[in-house]
Amino acid sequence: MFKLVPALFAAALLAACASAPPVPPAAKAELAPTGTLRVGANFGNALLTGKDPATGEPRGIAIDLAREIGRRLGVPVEFVAYDAAGKLSASTTTGAWDIAFLGAEPERANEIAFTAAYLEIEATYLVPAGSKIGGIADVDREGIRIAVPLGSAYDLYLSRSIKRAQLIRGPRPDGTFDLFVKDGLEVLAGLKARLASDAERLPGSRLLDGSFNVVQQAIGTHRGRDAGARYLREFVEEAKASGLVARIIEKNGVHGVSVAPSAAVRP
């Protein structure tokens, strides 16, 4: 497959910037009230965020998109780091960030105005060696214990949908995997790409076919910042349609995610 080298990515980014519409003053004032775009980022999701091993600088799909928003606003970008999506979501009322990158879930939407998804990530289950669980439909049964990271998008989804199995919540994806192994739980819930690497650490384990949910990764800002929220929605749709999201995914070499379908921008 053709690999997007940094120079080509930079040229494509400049072209996207040149064609981007100007930012309404009201949107800029709401998204960067301090003169800096403060971005809440979940560094527990290695598919979207990470740090350069040499410099420690943030990098990843969400990081590149945040920097592009900062460029268009004409303000510096500051990253506010969290190690779990639940902690990022719980910080909404603290005023620590202006925009945040996380899964759009109904519980979070009570306080966060989300865009449509910019990308999607499949969530599925991992079962240990010798498991009699044949498929996703077999998981929600009495006596089945599902390990899931506390406050993750798929924890929120499973909390609504699981009726008979028991959810056992761990602190972070790494900690939840350790809990799954140590306590001999029947199922581990997670993002498919992450579980694929977990399976390599647990001989005989296997991923169940299909997915129980597709996590809608979106950008959000605080409710009440209507001009800012509308601008973010328009940015996401333009970034998908122009191919910017696809180029950023390719530049970061991430597998297991896909560009989300286009969506109408609501008022």
C-alpha cells in the first residue's frame, strides 16, 4: 500500500488549510476563551493518542486533528492528558479543557456537545483458552463475568445492554487485562485492535467474530458553547469529506479504525 510520507502529508494539510472556510469569531471565542485551545485527550487509547518515545511529544490521530483545529483557529494548542476515557469524561465540569476527543455516548452527551463521529472502532470480546463461548450472542448469560475498563465507551454501552452477565470493571485497558487473567474471568471486552495484541500475550485465547458495538469517536465541547459546537461539527464533516481524516490515519499507521460516514450538520 502507498505510504503517506511526512512531506506529502504536510503538503496535503496545507492544501486543506488553504481551502478551509474562515472561523467565525464567536466560535473562536468559545473554543479558545483563554487564547489557547486546551484539548482533553485520553492517552489510554493507543489507537488515537501516544507519545514520541524520543521526545515525549504527543502524537496520534486525535493529536493531529487537534493541532489542525488549533491552526485554523490561529491559537496554540495545549494537551490536557488523561489515562482513561472515564476520567476525561468525569472532568467535564472542571473547566480544564475546551474540546475533548472521546467516544460519543448518551451519558456523556448530557454535558458535552458532540460532533458526529470522525472515525469508528469496533469493540468485541476476548475469551481464554478452552472457553465454551462460541460467539457474541453467547456472552450475556448467567455466570459469565465480563472484564471492562471503567468508564470506557464500551463500558457505558454494555451497562445499558447486558442483562444477565456481570460486568467487572478494571481501572484501564492494561489493568483490566491483568484483572481478566488474574481472576480467571470468562470474557474481556475491548477495542478489537487492542484485544488482538492482548491475545498474543495470552496463549490459546481468541477473539470472538464480529463486534458487539462500534465506538463512535467524536470531538466535544461544553454544552452552551453553541457557536463552537457548530464549528466543530462542520470541521469534522469537512475533514472526512476532504480525506484529511483518512490521511491522518494513514500517516500514523493505525489499523483497526475506519473513517466514519458523513453526517448532516445540525444547527
